[in-house]
Amino acid sequence: MEISNELLEFLAPLLGKSAGELSEAVEKDDEGKFKLESAKAVISELQKERLKSVESAARNEGHGRATREVLSAKEKELAEKYKVEGSTIEEIIQAAIENSSEGEELTPEKIRESEIYQQDLKALKSAKEEAESQFQEFKQTVEQRQVDHKLNDKLQSFLHGEGFVLPKDERRKKALFDAYKARLKDGRQFQFKDDQVAVLDKDGNPIKDDLHNVRSFDEVAGEFAGLFFDKQQSKGKQSPGAGGQPPGNPGDDLPEITSSQDYYDNIKKLPADKRGAYLEKFRRFQEQAS
């Protein structure tokens, strides 16, 4: 804690010193401010010297009366200036020192109750919540990418193992595969654990058939694969699935397509010999939309 330079300048003549002498006698901290404890010690010593001087001057009645009058005036001025009380000059000086020290002793409780601390704490909490939210979003994005990567590998392996034939054209292959994967993911989640894949509904429950048996990944994947890809048959023949090329003009007498959902809803209702044509119609729709 510190004592103000203003108070030292005011006390200097009262203690029989110049402002410079009193300031020189008081120790300063690293910031150049006067130390309170040092000021108390110096002022206390100077008070003792002043009392001795007053006692000595009191032997001369006229001089002693004048000195007391000067001191009384200083006491009154000091008390009024620093709004303190005291019955003696010593008490008044001590009260003025305590009252003028810059700042009060800080405690953990006072710091926590301060407005600045509360504002900083609020800002810190807000920044923490935002950082946690961003981290969770980033974590979910990374986890979803990992799931998508594993799902891609799993679907590619399944299609190959089941004899489904993907188009050789890379653009068409990607478009069909992405549409197939999107259809599988519609309302479903895929949970990977070791080499096993669990198919869950949007609430995280295992998907079951009408007999309440848990459906396997292969069952769900196979349910929709024929809607998008041809399947290799024995002797090099292909089934008339979605990838076939039926005769005639693709798209004739077929349901209209205004969105991808139309395709998903209608193709499973069509007979196998018309699915290839409907797929071609869907491809043309995608090309026009892009």
C-alpha cells in the first residue's frame, strides 16, 4: 500500500521539514510510489522530534503560545482537508495517513465481488462456451467423415462381393454411388465397431424387420443396391436392373421426376424391365439440374 505525495507535502511543514526533505526520507517501491509503512515510521520519528521542540519552546511562554496556535491551526486544516478526527495532532496525522493511502487491501472475496472481475468472468465463460461449441462441431464433422469413409469402403466391398456392376464412367459411377449411399443414410445411422456395422434408426435404435429381428448391414445395403446397379449373372449376363440398357427411348411412359425423392419413391414400384430406363431419365434430370 502507498501514501499520496499530496499528504506528504501537506505534513512536511507541520513536522518541521520541507516537502523535499520529507519525500527523500520515505522509501519508495519499484513503481516510485511512497511506501505506507516507511511513511508511518518517518512521520512517527519526526513527531517525536516536534514534541521535544514544542516542549523546549514552551519554556518561553510567548513563543510557546505562538507555536501552539500555529499547530492548532494546522491540526484543524489537516482534519478538514482529509475529513478525519482526533484529539491530538498525532491522532489526526495517523488518521489522515490511513485515510489517504491509495487503495485498500485486496482480498479474494473483494476481487470476486468487483465489477471488473464479474465482467471478465462473464466474458471468459462466454468464450469458453463458444470454444466448446466449436470443438464439438469440429469433432462431429471429423467423426462423420470417418464414418463416411468407412461406409464407402464397406459399401464398395459389399457391392463387389454381391456381384453388382458399377459403371465404368467415373462421373456416372460417382453419381450413382452417392445417390445409393444417400438413400441408405436416409433416416439411418451406421455404427462401426471393429469389423462389424450396426444399422440404427434416427433415434439410435437397431433397425428391425417385421418379425422384430435386427437387420444386418448386408440386408439393408442389398435392399437398395438393385435400384441403382446391375448385378452380374452367370455366363457373363447382367440382370435388367437399374444399370441395364433396355430398348426403346428411355423415359417413355415413366413417372415424372421433379426431385431426387421422386426417383427414390417411384423406382422401387416399377417392374425390373423399366428400372434401367427410369435411371436414364433420372440421370438426364441430374444433368439438367446441374
